Amino acid sequence: MKLSVIIPIYNVEKYIEDCLRSCLLQKAEDVEFILVDDGSKDRSVAIAERLVQEDSRFKILHKSNGGLSDARNYGVSHCSGEYVFFLDSDDTIEEEMIESVLKELDQHHPDLLVFDMLFVWDGSSQRKVVPGRIQTIQDPVRSFLRATPSACNKIIKRTLALDFPFPYGMFYEDLATIPMIVAAAKEIRYVDRTFYHYRQREGSIIYTFNQKTLDVFKCFERIFQYYRKQGLFEMYHDELEAMAIEHLMLYANRRFVHAKEGNDYLKRSKETMERWFPGWKKNSCQKQFSFNDRMFIQIAATGNIALLKGLLALKQRMKGKGA
């Protein structure tokens, strides 16, 4: 078997049919779809069983609830493909995706195959293409480290997926894992196609906070310690620094401002940056952010939560007016 598509299922009865119908449309035969029931409590599994019962490419596995990382790792340990692909059960794929990637895998035998994603907002016509690599950067590792760390726009050699399992129970499971896979891959191929449709759901908004948001600190410790142990930290210093600015100083801090202990978390973010990257404020990656995002990062470094909340509120109002 060339490719195993691993689809964790947990309480997605509203979306699972769209996801599986996009899989059923795939014409390729050298593929298996591993549906991992992660202790789902709604009708998701019943819908899945009805849809795929006559297609021998599909297999449904059942396990107790352990979260997304656990379900993905379980799928990897029970699949037979040379390569694995992680499809979230509320997302969809393009009709010709599997055939296209199988041709690439047969031709080039990479350790990692990367493509673009299309962000699709529920209840809106809003669309956004998220590139799998930064085209202006020639070095493949640097290019992919600067792009999205999502696991869903990547085909990964199963041996690599086994070497780098997703961390159990961690909120930032993709960010904590993909940068290490990128560094370990001996050959990375990029396909300039938007194969994956990533659903942006109500309730998954980036401005909410819960205690799992604090996992971002463990996530970056995991990444940086790995790169240091492999002797790669200085080589990819600028890319790792840019990743931390984006995902810690911008995305995580957007959540922290709504926490009761927000001041402490903002301070911890700044201390983390200064411990690993004393000169982080000079990183040129910030030129690629919007003016509002650059302002947010600068203010976050001062710890002024009231001003940050005002900036976020202004951004939301402008978005509502179509600005």
C-alpha cells in the first residue's frame, strides 16, 4: 500500500459527510482510508459507517477518547501505507488529490510532500490560500519552516511519522511536531496545488483562551531543544525565531490578553523570546505582517493589555465593515 489517509473522528456529525464524500470521489486504488473513532459520542461514526460500507478502501477503528494526537498516532500504528496523510474530519480534499500525489510519490520518492491549503470560513464566502512553502526562499528547509506548520498539507513517510509522533494531549500538536519532521526529512517535494480545504469553524477563533493555550511554551521548548540537540539551532536560527514571533508573540498572545493572568503570560512570552532570541525584535520577518499585527507584537512586548484589547477590538470592527 502506497498511501494511508488517517481521519480521526470525534463529534463531527455536522461535517463528516462532506469530508468522507470528498474521499469517496478519489479514483485511486493504491490508498487506504483509516477512520479512527476517538470515542465519538454523537452520530459521526454511524454516518461514516453508512457512507463507506461498500468501499473496501475504508477501515474504521474504534478506541477510547484520547484527543487528536492520540488518534493520529493510533492510525499511524495501525496503517499499512508507505506514506501517511492526516485529514481532519471537518475538512475536505480536492477530487484529484490522491491520484496526483501518488504520481509524485511514485516519481520522486520524497520523505515529505507539501502542497497548499485553502482556508474556507463557515457561513461566509471568504477564502484564503495558505501556501505550503515560501516561494522566495530557495533552501527547502528554510522555506517550509517559514510556511504553515500544519500537518494537513503534508504527505509524510510513515517511518518519519513513527519517529516523530504527535505529543499526547498537547494543544499545539502540529506546531510541536512538523518542524522536527521538516528538519529530519532528507528530501522534500512541493506541489504547487491547493489540494486541501481547511474549514474555519465558529468557535475555533484565534482570540479565545483556555488553559491549554499555555501548551505553546512546552511546544517551543520541544522544538528548540530538538534543534539544539541535532546541532541545527544556529543554522536555522532566523527561521525558528520567525516561527516564535508569529506563533508566540502574535497568535498565542492574542489569546493571552483575554486570560485572567494575561499580564503574567505576556511577560512569560517576552521572557521566552529573550532567552532564546535576544535580538528577536530585529528579525525581518515582521515586515510580512500587517501594520496592525506589527503594532500588536510591539505592544505585547510592553505588556500593555488594555491597549492590546483595544487594538484587537478595532481590528474586529474594521473586519466587520469589510475593511
